[in-house]
Amino acid sequence: RQGSELSGWAMGRWTYEGIDLNHNFADLNTALWDAEDNDLVPHEFPNHYIPIPEYYTFANATVAPETRAVIDWMQRYPFVLSANLHGGELVVTYPFDMTRTYWKAQELTPTADDGVFRWLATVYATSNLAMASEERRLCHYDDFIRFGNIINGANWHTVPGSMNDFSYLHTNCFEITVELSCDKFPHASELPAEWENNRESLLLYMEQVHRGIKGVVRDRDTEQGIANAIISVDGINHDIRT
């Protein structure tokens, strides 16, 4: 009723309990960066599978039931690739979403896997019909076109407690955010066109699970698979578990 581009950024973001789901995951970034500053990583503090702080698990913590359900889902299934879909812009963002300098609203804050994340974001952005169109207009005032329609999330605006950062630091999952459309609430008549804009991008993005090293870590004597084996790559301070 307000018009598809006139509803404001926060419309539809808050739950019935008044919680913004976009900022509701546990902040694991601060703990990691504090440990890095004190040279505790990875020997005394992990660089992956970072545990959820105790305060976040309390019954009276400001955590939405939806957020708790998603975390439980992520812990049950070993996802390796994910994307969450937003509206209101045409850009793909990648972690980290939270600035390392806590008082800065914008700051380039790359992960240890920055090259992979930039590739994943580029795959989606270059195959998305709306983003790749030479005739596309700016949604608002940010010119993402000159950056290839991708940006480090924290370099756009800091988001403490984002799902992307949580996925990367608490699980094996690499996750990006896709801002699908200038319209935060497109009209029903526009949905078929929005699907066409994103169909190939979604398929190409899912296919990226086949990139990189994959296989089974086995016991040399029994040939049985080894669960929770930690795999380290030289030069990348973020391990992965089987």
C-alpha cells in the first residue's frame, strides 16, 4: 500500500517480539579478533567452530525463536555453501559483515578466505540479469556498478551478529547475502521477472560447491572415515572440519 520502494529499510525486518533478525546471531567476531590480538589463535583459541558464548544460550537472552531454530538446523546439517536473500538494493555482499574497528560504521574487513568469498559473490553478480544489465539504474545513492556489484559487507555498513559471519565462524558454511532488487516489496506482477533475473544465478551459485578440494579423510589402517578431522591450509587462518 505504501508503494514498493517507499516502505523504508526497516519495514518487515522486526519480529512480533521486536527483534531484528538481521542482527540476532551471536557475535563471534569480537572474541576471535580479541584472541588474534593476543596471539592466541589457533593454539589456544580456535580459528573456526568458535563456540557460542554462554550468555547467548540463556533463556532470557534476546534471541528470537526463529534464530535459535536456524542455529539448531545449521548444527545438525554440515552445510558448506549458503546464501540469504534480501531486498532493497542490487548487490552481493560477503563476510565479514562486522567492522573490526568497533567504532567504525564502514571498514573493509576481509575474512581469511577473502578470495573465495569474492569469487562466490562475483559468480552471482555477473550472472544476475538485473545486476549485469548495462541499462540498470542505481537503486539509491550507492554506486555498486563500478565495483562489479559486489562489496565486503562491513565496507558497506557494519552488521554485528549477522548470519553470514556466524555461519563462517561457527560452522563450515560459506555464506553470502544477495540484495535481489531495488524494490524491497515488489508487486506480484513483477515476481516472474524477478525469478528470471535470479534463476541462472542461483543455479550457478549452487554449482560452486564443486570447486576446491573435496573428498573423504580416512583412517590409514581401517579405511574408515574420520569425523571432525581438522584440515588446515597453509596461509589461510581458518580451518575446516570433516
